Amino acid sequence: MENNYPINQRYIWMITFAAAMGGFLFGYDFVVIGGAKPFYEPFFNLLTPTQKGWGTSSAIVGCVIGTLICVLLSDKLGRRRLLIASGFLFALSALGTALANNFFSFNAFRMIGGVAMGAALNLSPMYISEIAPANKRGILVTINQLMIMIGILAAQIVNLLISRLDTELIASPTAQMIRDSWSGQIGWRWMFGVEAIPAILFFLLMFMVPESVRWLVKNGQEKKAIKVLTKMGGEDYAAYEVNDIQKTLSKEHVAHVNFKELLNSKILKLIALGVFLAFLQQWSGINVVIYYASDIFQAAGFNLQEMMVQIVAIGLVMLLSVFVTIFTVEKLGRRKILLMATLSMAIVYGLIGGGFYIGKTGTILVVLMLVNVMLYSLSLAPLFWVVLSEIYPNRIRGAAMSIGAMAHWLANFALTFSFPTIKENIGWANNFWLYGVICLIGFFVLYRYLPETKGKTLEDIERELA
């Protein structure tokens, strides 16, 4: 039906890119820690697996808090206000982490950034999905993932360029040499501090976009929703959309979320699917590749500068892979892409584990790692958020999606914090084989339970699933 209206594509794309700046900041903050890790660890004299795991994963504690805030407040205050707040917290965290002189304050500001990450990762795709026309929703929500990947690549390039400013570091420096170097004292601070610039830009941009039209209708602000929708597609489009949204909202749910409805058997099944996808996305192991790339490539025989270059290569592959999703998500659909990728990742993980087992690493390991990163980046990375933003009813979408996002962060923390200890106990080969088994389980579960949602309005999806 929406294809019959003169959609203002320019306006919708402008809103999408403004909201997707939250994804860019998430991507930067999410990955900057990996490139800074070889420098801040010697600075803070981190020696044990627990210390190193906490330094890498402390931001994720903040992500859980940010997601919990979304559970409680996103349906009450709206998407836009919380995204504005996250922009402010991103800037505060960037500057605070850059100026930290002890491990406690470093982690405190990382956790503040984590609150912003949890909010942005949850709300940016939700906001875009609630603004987007049905026939463009998959592409537009994937733009958020594209911006995440651009943020990831930006962090990796910044890390590489800053590390290369330090000409005193040799190919294989000791921890003490790194600690005493410019990179070990000052350089890693700039890696975090640069993020303040896009954070302030995002903070300002979110004042210029409208609130989610579905949130406005749900909270009895139809006139404001009609004004926004009219600007998007004209008066007839606005009338059609508002009427369709209202059909899925019963009067008792207009002003607030009835959390008891989350216990409805059909809703519980959808929440369980979202939670499973969250754990699959994290426990598929790709975040270990991102966070601990320096350790992985060191184990494969590469020096510090070679590691930094290969980390940038990972970011570039992640970015380019999202374009595959953008051009295929509305043709192939979410389900086919996820099934193809999870099965392929299981196979590639088996090969990576085999390489470590027989001692054949080097270039072949880098190639296999990049293939796996590509598969993840065109499937689980963007489509988890696309599916999550689509399958829940309008009236409880904020709370239900936040539950999925919280599961995402709990799984992320469990994986990231425990990795150094697990790796020391089971070794590299078994570690990657474990991720392969998880991906294989994911394939069978998604084959059995994942519905296809391409080309349907959120209201049509709600009528079918809930």
C-alpha cells in the first residue's frame, strides 16, 4: 500500500542517518578498546587474565545498565530523548577515559560509555524501524549496522595511525618499552578522546529529528504523528499510517506498557526467539575476534605493527560486507541470509580450529578469519537488530526489544570477560571449535523457529505473529 504514496525519500534518509550516528558511536566505542589494549594494559600494569578481562569488558556492564534504562523508560519518555542523552554520555565517556590516570577511573568512564552504547544500540534501530516505510525498512535499519561498521573501521584506522606516530616502538617491544613509549603514555588516550567529536555531533543532530511516529500514536499524540507522516508522504499517507497503527493498539495500552502482556504465551515465544538470537550473535565468537584480535594474531606469529594493520583489515571487511546485506536483505529476506551464514560460519570455525591444532597459522589464518568476519557482518550483525525491531507488537516493542538487547549484553559480557581464562584452559583450537558448534546449533534453531518478515508492515507482522 505504501508504494502508492509519494514518499519523501530525502527526508527519511536524513532522519535515518542522524539516528544511525548512534550506531557509528557504538561501533567506535565497541572496537577502540581492541587497538588500545596493547598500550593501556602495560600503562595500568594489568597482568592477570581477570584484570585484562575486566579492562576489556567493563563497558559492557554499562551496556546492561543502558539497556535496562531502555526497558523502563523508552516507552515512557520516547526514543528521541534517550538518544539525545546517549550522545551526551558518549562525549563524557570519551573525554573521561582519555584523561584517566588509574584503572578505576578508566573503567568508570568506560562504563558510562557503555550506558550510551546500550541505549544507542537498542534505540537507533528501533527508532529507524518505526519511522521507515515497510518496503524500505530492512534497508534503512541495516544502514544503522553500516554506520556501526563505519565506526568500527574508523576506530581501527585511528588506532593504527596513532600507533604509527610512535617511531620509537620496534617490531617486538617488551611491556616495559610500550609503557615508557609515547603510545603507552599518551597515544592510547587519543584513541579514546577522538570519539568526543562525533559524539557531540550526534547529540546536536538528535535535537533536529522528530519523535518516532508509532511512539507518538501510542502515547495519544496523533496530531504530531500526522505532521511527521505528512512530511514523509503526504496527507493520505499520514491518514493511512495512523489508522493502521491505531488498529494494533488497544486503548488500555496507549499511555503505557502493560508488562504483564510480556507473559502472554505468543509474546513469550517471540521474546525467547529474540534472546536466543542475542546469545547466538555474541556466542558465535566474532566479538572475541574483535576484542582480542591482537592476542589471536600474536598467537599466529605476527608482530605489533602487523597486528594493527590486520585489525584494520577486519574492519574494512566488516564494512564492505554490510553493503551485501543492504542490496540483498529485501530480495533474499532475513531468514535465508541468516541460515546460509550460520552454517558457513560453523564450517569456517572448524577450519580455523584445525589450523591452530596442526600449527598451520600465518596467512591462512588471516584469510579464514576475514571470511568468518564477512559472514558474520552480512548476517548476524545487522539482521539480529532488523528482526528484533520487527517481530514485537507496537504496544510493547520498546520493553520487549530492550529485553533482547539486555540478553545481547549479558552474553557479550560473559563471552568477553571469560575468554582469557577459557583460552588458557582449553587452548585456541578447542575455543574456535566451540564457536563452530554454537553456530551449528544456531542454524538448526533458526531453521525451525525463525519467521520471514521481509516486505511486511510492522502491523502486518504483529497480526501474523502476536
